[in-house]
Amino acid sequence: GESVGLHLPTLSVQEGDNSIINCAYSNSASDYFIWYKQESGKGPQFIIDIRSNMDKRQGQRVTVLLNKTVKHLSLQIAATQPGDSAVYFCAEWWAGGTSYGKLTFGQGTILTVHP
Amino acid sequence: EAQVTQNPRYLITVTGKKLTVTCSQNMNHEYMSWYRQDPGLGLRQIYYSMNVEVTDKGDVPEGYKVSRKEKRNFPLILESPSPNQTSLYFCASSFSGGQPQHFGDGTRLSIL
């Protein structure tokens, strides 16, 4: 498959473990955050999002935590499965006084799940 | 099925030969965007469009053109491709800027 990054942070876990992927964002004015999953040869796929007026949001097996004080975002994956192996990106969106704003992506983290 | 479709998926071409990468979405989204993805640099926005005939530059627009004549289509044009435009390109769409974007499966361009 295509290489999406060199020297990205990596996380290796055993199947069934919980995974935590971290992301530091840059703009304290960002008001919307998204986590994407990218599998080899595919485009980024939406996982979960969170608005800045929240500090936690849960989905199916995934939880996103937002700490605005330190500009930190994390993605928790419960009971990680081999199919969760992928590159995970966080993205921050800043309205900037417009109706479309600006979406900026982090560098990504490679998650490898061992059976 | 809701999707963003890019064509071609792979293209090898030579410097200076004009090319167009097409992007089409079937979700009636107003917002469309092009990104390039390079090792170690993540996804960087090239151009975006808020609606028909409304486009604006992203972070790395040099060497690219776009048009939005119809709501569903947002082609990326390289008038005179150069080797530094060798990259993996993604088209994305969403209802508006502050909504999750749906991505196509990418176009791998190699400019020799």
C-alpha cells in the first residue's frame, strides 16, 4: 500500500488491549476537532468528532477526550482489534469568522495491533 | 452509496504535460476541498470551494488550479506539472466547513 508518513509516532498493542492515541493541537481558538482513520490505499475515514464546548464524547468502542487547557486531544479505542491497525489523524477546525473556516491535520500516528 | 469519487487513481506523466484529476460527490455537499499528502508532512490543503463558482486558496496552492462549475464536481488542474507535485492527492467534501469531511480514495500522481 501507499506510504503515508515517515517517522510518524507509532503505537503497538496486543489484540484486546485498550489503545490511546494522543494529539497536540496548535490553535487555542479552534472549536471543532475530528479524528480520522486511514488504512493503506484508502482515504481518511471519519471516526468521531467533538466540539470545543465538550470535554468528552463517546462512540462505538471509541472515546475522544479534549483538554483545552493544554491543547490536547486523545482518542481511546477499547478492545483494539487487528482491523483497527491504521494511521490515525487528528484535525482541528477554526471558524476564523467565516462560514467555512480552516481545517488543519496533525501528522498522524501509526497503530499496529498484534493478534 | 454516499461517496467521493476521484479519477484517475494512478497516473505517471512527464513534466509540463497538463493534467486534470476529477472529483465528484453524490451527497449534495456544498464544501469541497483538495489535499496533498506527503511523507512526514501530513495532509495539506491545496484549494477549497464553498459552493458553485466560489473557490479559495488553501495552504499550498502554487502550481494548481480548480474550478467549481457544478455543485457535485471539483476538478484539480495541473497546467504544467513538475516533479515536486509528485504526491498522493485526496478530494473531500462536507455540508459545510465545520462538518466531517468525506474523502475519496486518493490519486497517486508521479511526475517524471
